[in-house]
Amino acid sequence: MRIPQGTSEADFKAALQEFANVVGPDWVFTSDEDVAAYRDAYSPFIGQPDKMNVAGAAVSPTTVEQVQQIVRIANKYTVPLFAFSTGRNLGYGGSSPPFSGSVIVDLKRMNKVIEVNEIEAYMIVEPGLSFIDMHRHLTSLGSNLRLSAPQPGWGSPIGNGLDHGHGDASYNGDNFSMVKGLEVVLPNGELLRTGCGAVPGSKLWMHYEYGFGPYINGMFSQSNFGIVTKACFWLTPNWEVHQTFTIESDKTDDMQRYIDALLPLRNEGVLHGWGITSPIRESGAHNDGRRPYGPKDVYTLLHSPDGGTVQQWDDLGRSSNIPAARGMGSMRGAAPIVEAQLAYARERLKGLPGAFKVGKPMYGKDWLGPRIDFGIIAIQETSHGHFYFSPMYKAQAKDIFAINDTIRRVMIEHNDYDMLDNFCWSGTRGAGPDKYMLILLEFLVHDDIDLNNKRLDLFRALVKTCGENGWPEYRTPSYMQDVVMNQYSFNDHALRRFHETVKDAIDPNGILAPGKAGIWPKRLRKT
Amino acid sequence: MTNTKALVIAVAMSLGVVSGAHAADAAHGHVVFGVWCTGCHEPLPGASYAPPAGTYVLEQHYHGRLPSALEQRTDLTPAQIRTTVRNGRNMMPQTRKTEISDSDLDDLIAYLTQHNTIKHDK
């Protein structure tokens, strides 16, 4: 049993006994076998147990009152807790705590649907409920509402929303924007409801998230300021049809022209989603398991000192019949409206070079709902999963090329041509953010310890260099929280110091998720 | 959605994880499989836009020597199923007792081994 630093073994065991009194002995897990089930399934520290963040024990409550009691007991014995909703945040640390020895508060059994309102399009749910559970519940009700789900769908709407995850139905793909009222157990065990939920008998908890006074929902996202036990989400009505189009050119320089035309359409609400990429540059990528379909010369250009000139890439694209620039747009809704939007978009893009191609419409009834798809990634059968490098950048051609070239150069500096070939180049596609974009680069985990360590060094270097260029991570695995928080260093880390001030005020014993988001309580903070 | 599927889902939604000794129930194991395993282990070609990961990997691994869909296998042993569910394998993550309880796992094993030609102890 791993005893956390700063807690005596006697206190740790006394706390476990009191946890058992609250939830029953069957739901406190202390055996090596049971606690191992809370490890990060995709940890890059496989084979290096001394470096792996591990839990000390786990406790699984079913009610808010039990969560409150667990938090109060943890304060009494100074036992660190780490709560998760479903612990399926794979690629970002999963169920593992940022501070070893923490007792996991496994909220999976708190999986009730409190309310679904079809006309007002909202739901109130508990954290252990998964996207798949909720989709099935909506289906059983005959509901016309849709969750904004990521794939795989075994994660939790609450957990995903609080970690700033993305889905396929929310505006910008931003699931936290769909979170309205929260119910939170604070670090002292007190229960808080945010926004209009703070009004006794409130009818507007799920309607108006701001309430009165400071808006604090964000303090409970990617944080260690409380344990969220309920959340109100807005839902999206099913759309009749989802329609896509592309416009492609053999000239790299057309990319910015496409952006200048597509982004205003997105801003006007004509497009639900849009994207921009360079297919010839992406054509060698196989990090996600795709077999490269591009010509071998892609790697020759990638490996060259300047990464290939625009002329070289355009020539390669032409000789390979693969576009150098591609813009994408999508719209969704009632068929007559989508038809009009498509015609309008076509008209607006009329003067642009390249072919305008209309995709096959996808009807709402064809949507399969959240699933446990890993898709083609599964081809990498020898891997032990992956972790994500996920920087944000501006949706402007200059920035897209700059971040891609920066990543390429860092990989070459690390002499990691395998990783460079896997990555190649990244644009973005589909529904999702508009003014910013995301790179989601998978670092596969292998049996080879040296290779995993080499990749971790590369990851840290990429985070540092991209941070210095203004491209921070939006989310990161539990073992990289400090590294990423260091990117946000304006004015001598004023943001982190503010977080620490709040942490010390509301969690003076430092028991909730020490180290989450790089926020350490005073008792564990390195000076 | 078919009525049968709707019924299975309705039953699944009403079932929490339970513990305690009981006779293994293959019918309930089918429900557990539907909730936890189908997403990755449904037969090819799946209805999804991407191939179900587990089935796809097993197909590449066995090259037709054994069925790639777990529900078509008649050689899986209880120990093999238990170990894989609890510990995971390669990209497949481990599954905790708060997700599939010990009794649910017994039922899942009963379901996946019900057509075995050779019977194994648990």
C-alpha cells in the first residue's frame, strides 16, 4: 500500500476504516490488485514503477452525503483525495492521481440521471454517468436530444466537460460551454450550488449559469477546488442533415485565401464547422495508424533543413495528384435551411481558385451515438495506448505553418525522425473550434522503456518550445501538469500564484487532488 | 432500434453493480457484454464508421485461425476472460469493480463460455 507523503500510516489506515464505515467495506479498495486498477492504463512509465503516479487506495461513494463525509474524514487525517467521474480520460492520465498515494474517490457509482427536459433541452446528471449510458437513456425516452459526445464514449459528460473536452454537437465543440449549474462538495465538505442554483428553490439553475456575483463555474474545471457531484447541461436537438463541402487547390498560397473566405462564414453562423489543411503535407502521416498514402518524397522534404519550399511542395502535390491546400465547411439543421446555407457558401466562395466539392449528406438518424471507437488507431496493436500533445494555435495560415515547422524542428533536434514521419504535418478538420485550432498528436507507448523516456523528453521540449512561441497546451496528462502550468507564466506566474492563494484559502489542509493543474497546496509546495 | 435492443438497454440501465455469491447468469452476461464490450468487440463489419478496435486487432492477430468476434469464440477460458477484463491488454484498459462487479464478471464469463466444447473451471 502506497502511503502518501505527509500522512502517517496510522492516520491513513484510520481514514480508510472511517471511509469503510461510510460506504461499506466492499467499496473501499486497498488490495494491490484492486488499487492497480486505478493506474493510468496508458502510462508512458510502463516498466518504471518508481516514476508512475499511483493511488494509495480507492473509495466509491453513491451519494453526495457520502462524498461530504469522505472529504471531512480526509481533512481529519490529512489524507489526499483524487476524485474522478469515470476515469476514462485515457491519453490524459486516466484514473491516476497527480500525487502518488492519494485515495481515489471513484464516482462511477454516482450515475443517476436527475432530470431530462425535452422542450427546454437540458439534463441534470451525476458524474459517474457515461456518454453511452446517457445516449441510451435518451433513446429509451424517445428523446430528440443529442449529447455532444467524444469518442470513445465511455467517459463522463461531467468529467469531459470539466476537463475542457470536445464533442461533436456543442458550439465550437466546447463541451464546458454546455455546462450551466454545478453542485460541488468543497474541500471542507460543505455543499455549494453555483449560479442560480444558490437560490433556495431556484427554478433557473439549469437556465442561467451566472446568477449574481462572480461567475465561478470555471474554478471547478481543470482544478482541485471541489468535487462536482451534479451538473446541468444544455443539450442539442438532433439535426435533420449534416452537409459538408471542400474546396481544393494545387497552390499552398491559396490556403490563406480559403481561411479569409471560410472564417467569416463561420462567424456569421452559416457554417457549423470548418477546417483547413494541406493534404500533400499530411499524406505521409501514420501516427494514428493510417498507412501513408503519400509519396515517399514527403519524407525527403520533411527531413530537409528548411522542410521543403512552397514550390517544392506544390510541385510534389501536382505530380502526386494530391492538393496543396484544402478548405472544408459543414452545416447542419433542417434540410431546407442547410440547402440554402450550402448554396450561399458556394456563392461566397465563387471567386476562389480550386474545385468546390459537395460531400455526401449525413442524416441525423444515421448517427450512431457515442461509442467506444478507437477507429483505425487499433492497428497499433503492440502499443500500450498513447498520450496526447495538444497545443492550440491560431487559425491563420502563417501560424499553421509556423507551429508545424516548429514541431518539425524540435523533432529533428531530438533526432526523432520516426516521430516526425508519424506526425508529418497537421491541419485541422471537421466541426470544432473556429478562431483557434488544436493539434492532437498521439505519442504511442511501447514496451521499450528507453524509447518511452526519449518520447517523454521530446514531449517536454515540444511543450516548452511551443509555449515560448505562444502555443500553449489546452489539456495534459496528470504527470505533465506542472510542465504545462509553467507555460502560463506571465508576470512571474501570476496565474499559478493566484490559484495557490485560492487553494490555500479553501483547502488549508491540502487534501483535494494535490498537483492537479500544477496547483499544489502549501504543505506540499516546492519553494 | 429494435424492441429487443431497447429491452436489453432498459434492463442494463436498471442494473447497478452488485456483489455477493450468486449463480452465474449468462443472460445477464449478455447485457454486461452489450454495455461494456460490444463497442470494441462487435463482429466485423461493424455498424460504426470505423472498425471495432478489438475485433479488428484480433482479426489481424488470428488471420482467420480463430473468430475475431469474441461472441463467436468457443475456446475462451474463464481465467483468460477474468485476467483480460481486470488487467487490460495492450490498448484495452483495465476494468474496475465499480464498472464490472465480480458477480457481473461471473455472468460475463458464463455468457462468453456457454458454447464452449471444453468446460473449464473458473
